[in-house]
Amino acid sequence: MLKTWSRAISVVLAVILLLGVLSPGLGTGRAQAAANEEQALNDGTISQTVVENVYDGTGASGRPESITLSFNGDPSTSLGFAWYAPEQVTGTKLEVVEASKWTGGAFPADSAVSYEGTSVVTAVYENLNDKNANQRTNYSSHKVVASNLKPATAYAYRAGDGTENNWSEVSTFTTERTGRADFDFLFTTDSQGTTQNDFEIWNTVLEAGIGKFPKSEFIVISGDEVDHGDREEQWKWFFGEARKILTTLPLMPAVGNHESKNYGNFATHFNLPNLAGTGAKPDGSVYAFDYGPVHFMVLNTEYSGSSQTQETREVYEKQVQWLRNEAKNTDQKWKVVVQHKAPYSVASHVDDTDVKYFRENLTKVFDELDIDLVLSGHDHTYTRSYQMYENKPLTDIKAGQDGFVQNPEGTLYLITNAAGKKMYQPKPNRTFDYAAKYGQPNLPMFTGFRVTGDTLSYETYTVNPDGTSDLYDQYGIRKTDPIVETPKVSKVTATFHGDSRTSRGFAWYTPQSVMGTDVQIAASSVSGAADFSNALSFKGSSYTATNSPTEKVHKATASGLAAGTTYAYRVGDASINMWSQTGTFRTDDGNTSFTFIDLADTQAKEEDEASLSAETLRKALATVPNAEFVVHNGDIVDTGTNEEQWNWLLGHSQDSLLKTTIAPSAGNHEDENYAFIDHFNLDTPAGSATETGAYYSYDYGNAHFVVLNSNEDSAEYANFSAAQVQWLQDDVNAAKAKGAQWIVVNIHKGPYTTSNHATDKDIIGPNGVRSKIAPLMAQLGIDFVVQGHDHIYARTKPITSDGTAGQAAVIKESVGGESVEYTVNPDGSIYLIPATAGAKVYYKNQKPALGDAYYALFNRAEENHAAKYGPDPTNATRPVRGQVQNFVAITIDGGRLTATTYEIDQQKDNGAAIPFVIDRFGIVKQTAAPGGGTPSVPQDPNTPAPTFPVPSTPSPAAPVTPVPAAPAPTAPTPTAPTPTTPVPAVPTPGPADNAGSAQPALGDIAGHWAESAVRRAVSAGFVNGYANGDFRPNSPVTRAEFVTMIVRALDLPASTATPSFTDNSRVGAWAAPQIAAAVEAGLISGYSDGTFRPGSAMTRAELTATIVRAAKLPLDPSAKLSFADAADIPKWAVPYIAAANKAGLAGGVGGERFAPNKEATRAEAVSMILAMMK
């Protein structure tokens, strides 16, 4: 293309951006744009050095090349920068000054703010020949974030390493205006080229775009920036040919298939927020940002649900979940998705498997989330869809006289050909019903977007070889709905926390923008109305939801209430008058007569199944209106770390949950990453672990309830830690000493069930629940055990400590006209599993390992009641899903317990599925009847059936992070915030596993940000790779690995002592001497339950503390931290983190956060140890 044109337009661009030339606007012709360009040239008020940046494409000078700007934080106050330099250039400095202080000559360094960033060495192929020869070239990749900038302000900057000859030329940028101001941006796609001349086209397209839309504030490109993402020469041309523009306007890219998830160049070239947590590669390829009234969400379509690879499918699903969280928690008026592969296209890729999958599935998510616009590429043609909804074109939606469609339903999909020379032709002889306009003009294109408070519109232009442009298409949307939505409270749950007579716990979720955590409680009137004008007020605390980073978890406890009183409550933020719907609960009156509902396994894989479970709860509460609380026996959702499933279940159950108190146990489907405790405010024992669930207890009436967590493990007990078992014994004995008449245990993985799990090893093995925990239940005098996990209805006779049926008299009495069988003074514990409150069911277990002797222990052990409807079409080993649900109403009245089991059959009552009774039984606890004989049961006790409350919006309790005596430190970060790809200034160290084996080739660290550090650590001898030649730099570093590394790095003598940890048997022989040495040196110790947990990952807080101890840094017990997430940092860790931060050993992770509970990687561990050793 014409170099003269490029230089001329470059001058135009610089003048426009510095002097603020007004945009000609949408619909303005070529003449006005030309006038703007000529005026800018004539003004000539800027130094030529601004536009004549050095670009030799070699990086030999030591000066930055491939400089790019991207949003990484608030665009009004911060901006991310990235560049490459020769390998030996390790310093990363950015100097920024208000443009008004720079006159175009020498850079005013004395007035500038300086930012320190980070650099890593990256090894890349320069070109095809180098790749064929496996010859890599090393560069240093630099990233830094300029922060604390002024909104709507023009700045000048230069980048380098601080040495005079290595500064870049001076360029400029402007920060976003505050509020939801109107703005323009440019959109292009597929600049993809293979020669330098190809990227001259890319530059000419951008120059033409700026000529038409000089007020453009940033550029979006939807992927395939280059043709071969692993060839550096193409990236040099991409950034170099358009350097005048790309050093001034932020570029927000998507990953295309030509950048690939297998190459790291994208991650090292762009400084993007890497906070999505989806696992998508390259790092930073899934991100979001706000600008004006728009929330932009960028996806990585290298991952699809149609993939044959499970890992790829899982990453796709995580992206969908991330997208849902982003879209549902933004209050921006416009929602725009940017992704490379277009669901609706007309050319070569229209029938690709992944594209068809996106068309059939991902578009449904866009419908659900009310996405306004999807910008794509990949198919190198122009295609504008109709407004699309449910995969159908809404052809009746027409533009009005102003050229805008008004409040349209559905989503607009747009592909704008390409910004390079590669173009495809539409498929011949095909009809594309979804395409409102498509074609191949055989010219590159750009699109100018204008966004206002209530309009989003664009014009697409073709670019001629001489750099002029012609209008090709235009479209606009007007939305008159409010710009700002009030944030909402969701997933509210009320739980027992403290004395059930005088207190209650609450948990709920909100968007991150909500700051307050308030509960108001008022007396409830007979009509149910509540007056909160004189309400009791309580404050709590909040933290970022572990598995939903766009949401906050709020928890608060109300105390000092009156016993036996019905209260109304609401939760929210009093400072902005944002409240939940009104809920109610009743405090325990202390009497010995009360009713509750028991149910289990609401576990739902899809939203319709969550609705089914919620309906079970609703019917249970309606059937048992005097139930004072609901007990849930676990498996609340199907995948606990998938927040969408909590949204489904708690959302559909919200109305019911607001009417009751729930006492849940954790099931094995919510056993990871604090998924359970994040949704409930529970009074757990001090120091108990909550990552896999929670154990706790509460009193109600004359009964003591114990809730166990069967997701723990230990050498002695399957599914339980030794600490939990000891707590169980102490807790029950203490309750009995206080006079509890009944002891009821809630356990998910129970010992006595009759379906699939009855023969699991963790149940029947030598240390299984039936072998170890069940005898203890009888020894402790547990009366009644409710279970889950096995999705079938069954109940036992009393089971003694030797596993046999205990002796007991059985009487039958008439209750409400129905016969109830009571066991009198049972010798042993009675176990109940109430089948399922959800969709999933199992057949009865027929394995010989059980047999007649086992089933003789049961009073009810029939086949699953859903079996009569045949096998499930998707899994013939199970009955059909969703047909039968159950719940149990349990009344304790003095010395009598009466249970009534209800069933819901979806095939009955013409679809009304009215609950009906399938079982009645009870327990009588009396030593003798008055005057002798067998005590009688009251003729008409109130025996309502309990409901299954599934919290509508449960709020998690802050996860309890273990506090090892010497936690290990986190990776330090630079003075200036780091970009998308985590490039810690001093990353955290990596494990020393296999350190004694032969040195492997470490084939998986080439190009990794920590490659140099890993190689130095290996040379130093304190770490090695794995036997297969991998180092696994991104894998979490375990406690055993890190201790081994740091002991070897410090050259501490190995110890032959054996620490007194209860899980010593889990410590590998390779790590035992080092762990003993570290304990002796005071670097680390075990947990409060006596375990060391060698295989557990080190958190950043733990890692930092260990490094500080190893470095013998002084501690300040009164130290304060200024990180944005300081509230999440455990108190014990604050002095250590402060000391490490002061010494330059540890910093934040971006966004001014420390992320204390984030798992440290092997690469980070290695880097941090090296930093400590300097």
C-alpha cells in the first residue's frame, strides 16, 4: 500500500488525538472527513517525533517494539501497556505525564509519574524456517499498568527500562470520561497476513477508519490478528505497520484460531485482565471491561462443547458460566460479546462442527442473557443478521424513520469481512434465512460504532487501494429502557447460628458493587405484613464468592431475639435502600414439641430439574404448614463449583426458603472449593476445615441435632477426619450432659442405605462409615440418623454397635386415623434415607456383598418407587429421572418421635402430583408407662410432614483457611500493576519433587514466563522436573513439594526425626526428611487437627509466611495492608504479608488485590525462592 498515504494519515491521527478534532459522525460523507484530515495537517502543531516512531522489526536497539495499549482496570483511571525488547533488557519502566506539560520536544521526566512493571523471557520462533529448525529467539516481554490517572485527560508517555538510550518515542493516550458518556470505537477483524505488505493493508484500514471516526477511543478486533500465532515476524508486522495508531489507541483483541490456544505469543503481547478463571489459553483470552454504558465480554472460541476432548468441553462450559455471571451482574445498559467464530455466517466455515454447535447452543445463552450485539470474524465475508431470537430471524423488526430499530427483541450478529487481504466467497446456491445483508465486496473493511445512553449504531466502510473508503452498510438500535438497574439480592438463606431461641444466621449474594451487609428484623403481624420502621438492625461482613468472582457473599447474624416469636426479616444494603423480599422465621420456644421436614438430594443437572426440586420443597411446606425448619441431607446441587446450579436451585426455591430456616449438610456434589459454606451462615467449630463442607450442631426444643461432613478423609476414617470424629464424641457427650433428650444426626454418606452406594468402599471398607462410624453412633446413644446420597427410600430397625438389629418392643397406635408403628426404647440407632427430593434415582442394590442378612436389618428396603416407570433413556442402569420425589415430616413431642413419609408421583393426579403418605413410623423413649406396662402414644398428635427447604439465595460463610505455623509466601508483583498474563515481578517458587532423579529436559517450560527462573532453580539443585520430562509450571505447588524446595534451597540438614502429625503415612519418603527439617527450623508446622496435609496446595498467604520465616524478616504485629481484598487476608498472615511486601518479596496480583487464598503454582514458588536467596 502507499507509504506516503500512511505517513500523512499518521500525522492526521496524532493531531486529532492531541487536539480533539470532532468526529464527522455517523452518516457524514467523505468530504467532511477529508476536510478534517486537511485541517489537521495544516494545524501541524505536534513534533514529527510523535509519528515517526522507530520500527526496525529487529528489537536490536534495546528500545521497546510491538508496544500495545489495552484496558486492564478502570479505563477512566488506568491503562495497561505491553511491549517486547531484547532478552537482556529486563527493566520495565513507564513514564507518564499530562500531555499539556509536553510541548513536543524533550520528554519532561521531572514532571512524570513513573511506574515499575515486570518482564519475563519468552522464547519464540521468528519465522517458518526457525520453526522447522526448532530454533527459538529469546525476547523479554514487558507489562505494566499505569494507575491513579485522571479521567478524561490526555497523557504523554514513554516506555523502556530506565536507561536513556532505551526509551521509546513519546506517544499519547486519553483516559475515559467518567459516567456513561457517549463514545465511538472502531471494529475490525481478521487482519491476518503472511507478509509485511499484508499488514500495510491492516494499517491502511485503521488509518481510513480513524479518518472517518477521529473520535474513536479504542479499537476492537475479533481475532486472527496474524496468520501464524507462533511466528514472531507476523506479530512485528501487525504492531509495527500500525504503530502510530496502536501506540495511541487501546486495542482490545479476541483470540482467533490462527493465534491458537497452543501458542503463548498472544498472552505475552497483550496486557489484558486475566480474572475469568475459565482455564482458557492463552492467558487473558477471556475477559470483560466496561466503557461508557457498554459491558464488553470477550470469549475464546477455540473451546467448544462439540469437542471430542473433555478438557476442551469443560473450558467451554466454564466460559459459558463466566459469561452468565458477567451478564447477570452488570448494570450497564448495553451488553456486547466479542468472539472470533461467528454463529451466523455465510461462507467457508458456516458448516463447521464447532460453528454449528455455537449456532445451536451458544446463541441460546445469548438469548437468555439479553445480549445486544455479537461481533465476530473467521468467515471473511460481510454478514449482518436480522435480530435473532431462539435461532429464528425476527424479520418483522424494521427501522423507523430515524434509521433505528426500537427496543428490539433478540441479538444482532455482525461480521465485517476482514481488515486484511484474505477473503471468502459466500456459499453458492444456499439460502441464509438469518442474514439480513451479506456479500463479498472484495475489499477490506472497518466499522465505526457510536454508543450513546440509548442508541448503539454503526457504519461499515470498504477501503479502496488508495486509502479512500465507501459506505457499505449501517444499522442502529435504540433502547429506551433505564440505563441503570438496581442491584438485587439473591440466594437468601436463614440458618441456625447460635442459640435457636434467640438468634438466626443469614447468607445472601449480591453483585460486587453492593458494599453494605445489613439485616433488619421486625415482629411479624397476623396478616404477614412487616413494618421495618422500628426494626432491629444487624450488620455483617462480605467477601468475594469463591466460585463466582463477580458476586459477593454476605453473612450476618441476628441475636438477642425473643424465644417463641415469629419474625419478619429482610437482608441487603441499608445505605442504598436495597433489600431482599421479606422472609419469616420463628425462634425456638424451648418447648418439647415441634415439627420439621427432612429431605435429601435436590441435586439437579439442568434448570428444569432445579424447578422440580424447588416444587418438592414448596409442596412439603404446604403439606406440613407447622414445620419450624427444614433439614437437608446433602447433594443440594449437582456440581457445587458451578454457581449457575445454585442460581437455579436457590432461585427457584427462594419463595419457599424465605418462609423457613434450613439446616443443611454437605453432599459429595458440593465438596470442593468452599462451594457449600459459601451459601450458608453456619456456626462451625473454631478451626474446623470448611473447604469440603462443614460440620456443626444446634439445639431445638429437647433435641440436639448434629450435622456431619462426610467429605473429609483420614487414614483412620473414610469420609471423616479424626478431628471431626473427636468433635462428634465431645459434642454429643456435652449435649447429653446438658439434658438433651434426643440426639439426631444428619449425614450425607450414611452407613445404612439400599442402593448403589451401599457397597462403596468408603462405606463398607475396613475404615468405612459402616465399619467405623455406625458403631460409634450406637455407642454414643444416637437416636435417629437421617442420610442422603443413595436416592432410594429405606429405614432400618435399631442398629447396635456390633452391626446387628437391636431388641425393642414395637407398638402400633392410631394417629389421625392412621396406624403408626413405634419402636419403644430402641437398643441402637435408627437410620432413614428419605429417597430424593429431586430428579435422580437409583435401583435397589442386588450385589451379593449385601444379601439377606443385611436387608434383614431394615423395616423398609423395597425397590425404588420410580422403577415401575422403566429405565432412564440416557442411563439404563437407573430408573427414569424426575418421576418420583419424597420428603418426611418429623414431629418430636416430649419422649415421642413420629415420622410421616410423603411421596410425589409426577404421573398421578392428572399431573398435579399431590403428595401422599407412603410410610409412618416412630420412636418412643420411656422407661415405663405410668403404673407399668407399655407407654401409649397419643391418639391424635399433630404430625405434619416436613418440607425440604432449598435456600433461594444462600450466603456463604467465609471459608476457613488453615493457619499453618509457617505458611508459605505468595508471588511478589511489581510496583505497577501487572497485566493479563500473570507475570509476577518475583513469581512464587515451585516444588522440589523428584529432586533426586536425573535431570529431565523440561519440555513444557519453553516460552513460559518463568522459564529462566525454573532453569536457574534446576541448576541450583533445589528442584527438578518429573520423570516424563515435564516441569508442570502452572500446577499448584503442594506443601510437601514447597517444603522440600525451600529446605534444599537453604541447604538445611535433613532430619531423621519424625514429626507427630496424624497423617505422617501420607508423606512420601522423598519429602519426609525435608518436612522434618522445616518443622525443626520453625519454617512450617501442621494444622490444628494435627495433620500436615502434604498433598494440599499452598495458598499465597501460606507461601508468603514460609518465605518470610525462611528469610528471617522482622514482623510488625500491628501492620496494616492496603490491598483491595485486605478483608480476605487471614489475620495471622497480615504481619507476614506486610513484611514480604516491604522487602519486595511479595506484592499483589493485579487490581490491587493480594489473593491470599489463591493456590500458588510451581513456577511461582521457584521464582519466589530465588528472590529470597538474592
